Amino acid sequence: MFVLLRELQRLRRQIGLRPPGRSGSLAVRHVDAGSCNGCEHELGACFGPHYDAGRFGLSVAASPRHADALLVSGTVTTRMASPLRTAYESMPEPRWVIALGDCALGLTFLGDETELAGPVETLLPVDVFIPGCPPQPEAIAKGLLEAMDQSRGAKLGRRRLHL
Ligand code: SF4
């Protein structure tokens, strides 16, 4: 076990992955609204031991009620439109929406057009767009960190109001 952890540290040093000295956190609830699973694969890699997005304060929430941001992949299908809105409405405010991948952005789509409700932006207010088919784990981490910065700015602003 310790050998594996040492090896992991060595690999991180080798590829130059170090925490950039930022603070804060962002809990993300992911919803697959009609993806081919390619975006999910890269998202898994982003939170896996190689890229380890958790070291930046990013985490995956099990419920939208515990999430700061909703991360949506895939062109939204007609069947997923309502569950997606329900997930969004269950989140505490302030909340952020991140569209993951070209399908979610409306740049491409999978399946039968008659069964698609449209890109995420047609249903929810999107704050961060992460293009790519699929986006690379680095691009996903960058988009999530952008949302984290936005949320931190909003929280600081709210705190100033209390003063
Ligand atoms: S953007 Fe590409 S990888 Fe992601 S769901 Fe669409 S087709 Fe699949």
C-alpha cells in the first residue's frame, strides 16, 4: 500500500501536478442527461488518482441537495428534461450549472432529434461551458475550478452584505 502511495506521489511530481495554492471547495452533482458515456469516462479520470481533482477542493456530491454546482453531460433528452429541472430545483442557492461536452453545449447531438429537448442552456441557466468531445480531464478540472472561483466570489459578496 505504502509503495503504491509513494509511486503515486512520484508520478504526480513527474507530470508536474501540484495544487496551485488556491483555497475553497465545490461539491458537484453530475447528471447524465443523454450522453454516450464518453464525457463520464473523462470525468471519472478527472477525479481518479492520476489527475486527482479532489486535491483542489472539488468533490462529487451524492445528492443535488448537497451540491454547489450541477454538472450536466449530453444533449438533454425529453425524458431527462423533468428530472434535470427537479435536480436543479433541489439544490440550495446560490447554485451553478456547468455544461459538460459538445452535446450539452448543443454543438453536436446523439440519437433521434425528436427525442431531444435541446442543449442544457435551453432548460437551465448555464454558468460554465466545457467544450470537447469528450473534454479532456484537464479541461474539465479547469471548468470546475472556474465555477469554484465564481462561487467563492459570490459567497464573499454575500458575507460582505452581512457586515
Ligand atoms: S460530447 Fe462527445 S463524448 Fe460527450 S456525450 Fe457527446 S458524443 Fe459523447
